[in-house]
Amino acid sequence: MRSGPPLDRVRNKLSPVLHPWLRRFIALSPYVVLATSDRHGNCDASPRGGPPGFVRVVDERTLFIPEESGNRLHQTLRNLRESRGIGLLFLLPGMPETARVNGTAEPVASTDPRWTELALGGDAVEPGTDKGVGTGTGPGQGPGEFRWGTVVHVAEAYYHCGRSSRFAGLWDTTAIVRNQAAPPLPKRPAPGPPQRPR
């Protein structure tokens, strides 16, 4: 399939560093999806969430994501030990635009000498102000609350226009209220034995 080269205005979005708009977006974002793969190319997309600024902008080429225990399947950790490539998609509630970051990543344990600097660093800001947040000193955010984290080395970053969000009606408040009042499916699948590929 041939679709032709990207437009100049699209190519101009690509940046080898996190420019100010991207840093601000990440500092305000409470939700990110991490895409990784193992050495065989088996992929996993895993969500992360926290208060705005939980992903630290260490500098224009580095991010730090503190890791909760989660479901303890550790797909991201296992994948990063085999293949360092990573893709990130940041969302900001109510904004159709998204921020995308591609690069390499490495898991860092809390025993690593860099831990305190990484966990406390960043330029996260409280929405609507210039006040810093996510400093690692609040409840549940201190470096002692996490056992490991992901250091992301940025290779390419860009903002993505909001067409897909608008097509999906992702932030349609009518749909959100309707789904909250009458969920279209149960919170969890019905209990049963694990489903394995045949």
C-alpha cells in the first residue's frame, strides 16, 4: 500500500527532544500507555496512572516513570530486560490532542545510585499554576514508596492532533455520564479458568 510521503507540517512536529509544549503536557498528564516488546517482537501495551506529574520530566531527553506493583505480571519489566525500545502515549482529560514519545528505556531499581535524583527530579506543574507538583514528597509519591522505575531516553517526540479522539467521541460528556450511570458491560469478566491460546 502506498500513501505518499508525510506532509511538511506533519514532519515538522517531530522533535528529538521534549520541547516546552510537550514537557508541559506530560507534567499535566495523569495517564500514559507504555508499549514495549520482548526479543521476539511480542508486544504489550500497559497503562500507568497517577496524579499529574507522576511521570517526571528529568530533562528534555529523559523521563522517569515510578512503577507501582500493579498486577505483578511485570510484562514491561520483562520486556525491557530483553528489548529496550519503548513508545509512550500521554492523555490529558478533555484535550483531544495527545503527546507521543519514542525511544529506549531501562528499568532502575530503588537501590540504584540514581534513584533519589530520578524520583525527585522533574519540572511537573500543578494545572493552571506555576507551582511544582510530583516532587516525590507527597503521600504515596516518595522514592521509598516504589521499588523500581523506568528511565526513558527520548529519541523522538511529537504532539498528535485530536482527530482520532474526536472521531471516537472520547471526551463526549454525554457518553461519559451515560456509561457511568449504566455501564455497558460488567466491571470485570465473569470468573472462570484462564483462557489460553489453542
